[in-house]
Amino acid sequence: MTHIICIQEPYVIGNKIVGLSQYYKVFSSGEGRKRAAIVINNRQIDTLLINQLSDEDAVVLETKVDNAKIIIASLYFDINRPLDTDMKK
């Protein structure tokens, strides 16, 4: 079973991600149209959104499973933007 899902271009209505069960923890950031998200479907996984690194096109989480801390990122790279701009994140 998959517990952590990184999504690019989620289904959005009015800048809000929709179409996912309320059981899932859905992480996104920013006020504009969300193009990246991370979905956690296991309530046993501790997660913390890293706001300083997250925006509409990048979602960065710190997760803790047992004694391990892991950084997970879901990034959307806009084809109309220079690749270097996104790689700096």
C-alpha cells in the first residue's frame, strides 16, 4: 500500500485541491492555483509542512516514521519557466 503520494497538477477548484477523501492529509501551500501537493493516507506518519520552502509549485514536508526523519518534496516545473529557476529550490 502506498502511504505517501506526491502529486503534480492536482484537481483544483477555486485554488483549492478537491476530489480526495477527507481521510487523507493533503498538503499544499500558497494562495494561488496549487500545482503541487503531497497526500498522506496513513495517520501513523507524523508530518510537518516546511512553509519556508513551500509554495504553489513546491510542497516540502518533514516526515517522521519510527526514529527516522525524512524530507519529501513534490515539485511542479513549469515548462514556460527556465529550469534553473526551479532547480534552485
